[in-house]
Amino acid sequence: MARTQVHDDERILSTLNVDGSRRWIRPKPSRGRYWKRRRAVAYGLIAMFTALPHIPINGKPAVLLNVAQREFTILGTTFYPTDTLLLALLMVGVFLAVFLLTAIFGRVWCGWGCPQTVYMEWVYRPIERFLEGEPGGKRGVIKDPGVAKALKYAAFFVVSCFLAHTFLSYFVGVAQLRTWMTRSPLEHPSSFIIMAAVTGLMMVDFAFFREQICLLACPYGRFQSVLLDRGSLIVGYDRRRGEPRGKLAGVGLSLTILPGGAAPAQGDCIDCFKCVTTCPTGIDIRNGLQLECIHCTQCVDACDAVMDKIGKPRGLIRYASQSALDGETRRGIRPRVVFYPAMLLVVIAAFVVVLVGKGTADFNVVRGIGRPFNVLPTGDVANQLRVKIVNRDSRERAYTLTLEGVEGALRAEANPVVLAPGKAFSQQVTVIMPMATFGAGHMVEAVLRARDGASLDRPVTIRLLGPESARTRDDAPSSHETEEDSDG
Ligand code: SF4
Ligand code: SF4
């Protein structure tokens, strides 16, 4: 197929050749001080990610995101579908924390904490380098390139399998996962297909898609231009010190900054391209802050090693704000670093207040689906209600439904209801009241309670409808069938 040529001066994605084909990146690692720190952080994160679903807190997994049951357990606290406000506050809090982190430290998450970077740089690439060797560096342990490649993909497959299982354990729990793993796939084909599909996705991502996730798919990278300001910490090239760049021969004559602002004969950059060949997204940091830069600090380590060799101070590429790199004074206090923490505090306070006010159970009553009420052959009026109880406690509880003031009017299939910790139960109940109750033309307010014999005693006030009250309701139908009518 014919490829579109791109003009030489056009800015194209760092992983594209000018003819539009993929430029495969094989970065040369720079094992400097940041490399060692990132490695320690990465292995700590991998250990944590692997262990979290296995660690119990309050008898529950530390993290379990049970989407099917719509129950989300985070650090021993389970959120149910009734916790919409809490979940919304949690999400807003996470976003604000990310905004704040980015405003202060730039894309530190991308370079140090994102699973894509962590697994790519500290698991998959090391396997690749071990078997196939480093570009322009150490040779791999397998001499035959074909065998090395085959072994690499086999190793990638094993790691992807393990990673997929770990990932799935966050959504189905380790007990369920163990069951899946120990049974024949024929006994649970759908779950086996899910596991195989997730493994395949991991494989495609880390073996082929790689940095394209950061460049094309991740929305966070796209947002960075609005999340960062000139005071945010970035990985940046000190243009004032490095330019005009030139090959090593002229370095002995170079001056960093001449007094009086005169242009130096040559800057400290010796144009060795080590910062480019080490970059996992293939960019040249000397062209300024770019969307592709994940702030991995590899170019910092590469350039520091060069500066050590040529006897120049480190930090030609370094962590600094854009204003500091431009020679301006960095403003520590900026509107966004005041606004985000203030908002975050408000959200955290609201979250704590709502969480503490939740008690040990959720109790909710809504009207049943269908007719607002039925007039029974006896002349009594029946209202259908749907009652939901969620046991938020860590112990088994028995809940008894009572309707205050009109004892005997409540008909429920299960009452009391015994619930295991974290379980929810909903049922349709019927409230049967004499017709005369509604004779005055008003709705009846009843108080329904779910008592567990100990703490739960939060009533829900409901409105019971009858023939007279229905006529007074704006949204009520003008007439209602009785059961006799409908039967007939
Ligand atoms: S590694 Fe440093 S000296 Fe070499 S090209 Fe990059 S910025 Fe210049
Ligand atoms: S420019 Fe430097 S910090 Fe940015 S991605 Fe490349 S190597 Fe990492």
C-alpha cells in the first residue's frame, strides 16, 4: 500500500517514520541515580499490586472491585450502589489529587508510578535485553536472533498470563480466581475466555503496542498542557546552558554563561544524542516539553553520565520548572496549588462526614412497579413497596421490618431477614390498610423501620396511596382498576 510522505520540516509523532511506518523504539538504558530510584519504586509497586488482592482488611480483600455485584471494596471498606455520593466524592478526590500532583511535580505519575511504565521498563524490557541484548551495548544471552525472539515472546506470554490473573483478581477476588484456575476450562468457558482475552491484551500491549499507549491512547498525556504551568516541575533541558550545542572537540573552549550576557562560544551540550537514544518514547528533550515525554528521567541519567565524562557539572537536563529553566524565579505559590488542595480538603471532609453518617446498614424503600395501589375484594387498599437492606457491618445481622402505628398491615415474604456481612437483600412487601384510612382524601404517612435489635433504627417515611389520595395527586391516573375489575 502506498504510504504518505511527510515533509522533513513537519512535526510528526516520534514513533513514526516520515513515510508513516512505525519506528520501533529500542531505548538504551542509562543506569544512573534516577534509574536506581525508579527501579526500587517500581519493584515496590509491583509487589504491592500483586499482593493487594491477597491482603485481608476487616475480613475483606484490601481491594476488590466487584463490578458484577456493584460492590467496591477499598482498604476494607465496601461501597454499594447506594453509595453513589461516596463514590462520586471518591472519584472527584482522586481527580483533584492527580491535578495537584501534576501541578506540582509534573508527570511524575507517568514516569514513576503508572503500571504501563512500571511493567514495560522493569519487566518486559529487561527480559528483552537479557535475551536479545542492548542496542549498542551488552549482547544477549542467546546468540541466535530467531531463538532469542521466540524465547522472548514465550517469556512475555508467561508474564502476561501472570499479570492478567493478578489484574482479574481485583475484579473477581482471589478465591473465585483460584476456582477458575483449578477447574477445566470446559466447566467455565466464559470465564476462561475472559482470562484468555485479558492475557492476549497484555501481550499485545507490552510486546507490540508499548509506548503507543502513552502517545495515542492515554488521555492523561493529552491533558498535561492544561494541568501544568510554568512553575510545575518537569524534566527539562537547560537551553541557556546547553546552546549553542557542538561536538566534543569544542568543549574545552566552552563557557557556560558569560558575564554580561554575551553569547558563549559553545554550550555544554556536545550533541552526543545519548539523551535521545535512551528515551523510551524516542523524542529529543532539547526541543522543549513535548506531549510524548513521560518524565521517566532516563535522559537526565544519560546526560549526567556525559557531563561526568567531560568534566561539566551535572544537570544540563534536570528536574526544574519551565520558569527556572528560562532563568526566571519560580513561584512556589500559584493559584492552582492553592485551589486544588483547598478543594481536596473540602471533598475529603465531605467524604468522611458521609461515610461516618452511613452507620452499619443501608435501608431504602421505594414504591413498587405498576399500579400505585390495588383495592382488594375485602375493600382494603394494598400498596406495593420495594424494600432494600444492605448489611454494611462486618458481622451477620438479622433485620426485622416494622410499620409503626399500623401493626399488622405489613405483609413480607421474609421478615426478619438475616444478612451476612456486606450482603444486600431486596424484596417486594405489601401494606394493606382499610379503605377508611384514605377517606379524608389524604395520603397516609407510615414509618417503616428495619431493626437489627442493636443499632439500626433509621426509619423511612413512605406515603401510602388510596382511592381518595390518588385523586388528589397531580401525577395519579384519573381512575384505578380494582383487582375485581382487572380479573373481570
Ligand atoms: S545527552 Fe546531554 S550532551 Fe548529549 S545531546 Fe543530550 S543534552 Fe546534549
Ligand atoms: S524526554 Fe527524557 S524524561 Fe521524557 S520520556 Fe524521553 S527520556 Fe524520559
